[in-house]
Amino acid sequence: MINKTKVLFASAEVAPFAKVGGLGDVSGALPIALNGLESESFDLRIFMPFHARVREYNPPHHLIGSFNFKLTNDTNLQCELYLSQIANTKVYLLDDEYINHNSPVYHGDWRLDGLKYVSFSLLVLEAAKYLDWQPDILHANDWHTALAINALEQHYKKDPFFKNTKTVLSIHNLPFNGWGSQEAMSMLGFYPTTDPDLPDWAKFTPLPMGISATDLVITVSPGYAKEITTPHFGCGIEHYLQKHEYKLMGILNGIDVDSFNPETDASLPYQFSTDRLYERVRNKLELQSQLGLDVGHQHPLITMVSRLTHQKGLDLLLDGLEKIVDQPWQFVLLGTGETEIENRVSHFAKRYPNKIIPILKYDEKFARMLYASGDMFTMPSLYEPCGLSQMIAMRYGNIPVASATGGLRDSIIDYQQQPNEATGFLFTDISADGFASTLSKALELFEDKVIWTQIQRNAMQQDFSWHHSAITYANAYKNLLNR
Ligand code: ADP
């Protein structure tokens, strides 16, 4: 029998059980792609908290067992362990009094989130011991599970069970570092790391602590791996990351190309492919008519599907659009988020009725309709660790106009740099002017149907499947185990 490489994959979110953002997408797809690689032999198992959201979703699951474990401060934590499954992959649902399965994925209260995720980080290790399943690799994701890696050093150093376990920490968004969990860490027996290369504040903050303790750091795009070693993106630990660049790499995320497939997407009135782009236009005409916009393919339709947060560059977007407001475009935005930004969007739309339509809600079906109808997809992010929306947009022939940062730069081939291979437009001057002038260029090219169709075909033919990324992850795991 082949000895499979055992990987404990710990994550706060896993789609479809509980997804808040990109972390959920990755955690629900990467393990399945890795377990499915025919050329490899992995046994990846997902460990996630038993959130209220999971209970609502109610996947088939059963209780495997309950156990107690003693914290270093001598209190006992009572835990329950359930087993479920996503496709070919086992999913363990973990519960304790801090996770308690009535709680939201994120409380938004640092004390409660601290207790939930610090205890979860310990619990994944205890669960592996309870199962007598010795991981070759512990793969943690973001601050929520970073402390599982520290715990190997701080709590389990003398435990032979984890003696050969190597560690990987994925960073999906560096600014969210778990600051505020200090009380929870102290309560549950963690102490500051003594790593002299970290700034003092970071020595007792979950994500930098995990970065310091782990064998390998993976960001969700190669571009973001480089950016976080600079002061602009490094969130105060850029010097640490520069010095320890040898253990830092980036792997671009994928998307679910079966689900996001314009040829089969049942939520679209008209399915299409690169050979049937005329069917795509019918979606656009239907959407324009539904929303009360002037109907006609000659009116360029600009779209956006996004969380409305500072990161996504909404100020820059609205200021940029205002600069070219006399041009004959239409704009439809789907998004929810910070009240202040939602208000600004609504206010802006009131000034330009019949030109700008904001739809302030979360709606997956409508998002697909926008991907499949828009001519241009805007993503003026101030930073973007990877970004999935631009990949979905390209797959549906909706051409991205995006900031040249992080994963956007890694996944979009810029028309200005490589006109023949282009899949979109990138702007390096990340400002309202930079955005407006690049969008103007795209609007101008939209008039040339030969060029535009070529860009659409290029975009739709890109391979953004997880299979591609999974092979790179598999190699990263193998290199780590052979070190
Ligand atoms: P982030 O993870 O930073 O939010 P990504 O681009 O990586 O950004 O992923 C966002 C995902 O969430 C995409 O699948 C996008 O289609 C989806 N999404 C964002 N906002 C909405 C919304 N209002 N309605 C439906 N889907 C949305």
C-alpha cells in the first residue's frame, strides 16, 4: 500500500459549509483538488469550527467522539468532534465552549473571536491526537489558525506525536493579523515569541507569530509575496519578511471552473462560449432591459461585483468615473459592505440616474448575470492578495480593468504591454486619474469589434482551474518534506 502524505488543513471558513470571502473558496476547493491529483498521493483532511452557519447548511455529519483536554493554566476544555465530507475530502467539525456551534463565523468582537480561534488552533492538534492521525504537514490559514503552528513549539515541543510534522502558513490577507486576541492567548496559555527579528507589537500577535514559527509561508499570488516585503504592503513586518524571504512563496489561487462555466451556467438566460459570443450579447440586452437602461450592444456596460470596503478602491472608482461621465457608458455595481461606502455609492447614483445602477446586496445569481453581461469588469483595488472576481469575469468574457497589484497583475495580461495576448487592462498609477485614463482606453477599444472579440477570446481561454494551482502546492509540500 502507498504511504499517503497526511496534511491537516485548518481553516476558519470552508465553502460551501461556511463562506465569508476568498478564504472559504480556497479552503473548499484546494484540498479537493490536491486529493484528486492522480500523479500524487495525498490524504488532506479539513478541520474547521462547527459554526452556526454549518449547522444551518446541515451537511450529513456524525459525532465521532468527545474529549477533554487540559490547558496549560490547568482548566479543562470539553470538545466534540464530528465528521462530514466535501467530495473526496473528509471534513472534521470541531466544537468547544468558545467555538460553540451557535456562534457566527466571525463575531466582530475581538475578545470572542480571540477565544474562538485561539481555542480552535489548539483543538485541531488535540483532535489529530484523538484520531491518532499523525500529520506530515500542518497547513494553517490566516491568523485564525496560525497559532496551531506556534502551539507545536509552545505546547507540544516534548510530544513525540508531532515530532515530524512540518508546517505551512497561507496568508490570504496580511492586514488581518489577529490583533486583539492577546487576552485570549494569555488565558489559553500562549506566551510571546522570542523571535528577535519581529517588532515588539508583533511578538504577541497571532499572524506574525505563526509566520515566525512556520517552515513555509505561502501567499495567494506570487505578486503579493513580493509586495508584502515592502513598507507599503508589509503591515509593519516587511523587514522580517525581507530577512526571511527564503521561506516565502506565492501560488495563485484558482476558481471552480465547473461551477463558473458560461457554457453550462444554469443561472444565465443564455449560455455561451467563445464560438457563440452572440449569445452572450443577449444576456447583456436582457439585463439592460431589466434594469431600465438604454438597450443596445453599442452602449458599453461597465460592471463591478465586490465587497464594499476601503481595500476595493471605491473612492478611486467613483472619482474616476466622474472624470469621464460624459462618455456613453452604463455602470452596474453589485456589492455590500461598509455603510459609509454604500451611502456614497447611492448618493453618486442619484446624481446620474439611468447611467449608474447600484444593487446593494449579496446575490450570487445576479453576480453571475453581471459577469456574463458586462463588457468591462472594474477592480481598482488598493491591494489585492489574489482576487477571484477578475478570474471569474475573464472566464465569462467580461474584460477586467484593474489595478496593477498583487494577484490582479499575476492573472491579467495587460493590453498595453501585450496587445496580442491581452486579457484585460491594468493601471499602475493607482489613482482616479490612472483608472479613468485606462478605462477610457478600454472604452475606445470596445468600438473595434475585431480587437475586442480577440481580447474576450483570450480571456475566456485562460486556465484558472484549481488543478493548475494544486500541482504547484503539491510540489511545495514535497520540497518541504524533502528538506
Ligand atoms: P474578496 O475575497 O477580497 O472579497 P475576491 O475577488 O477574492 O475578493 O472574491 C470575492 C468573491 O465574492 C467572488 O466570488 C465574488 O463574485 C463574490 N462576491 C462579492 N460580492 C458579492 C455580492 N454582493 N454578491 C454576490 N457575490 C459576491
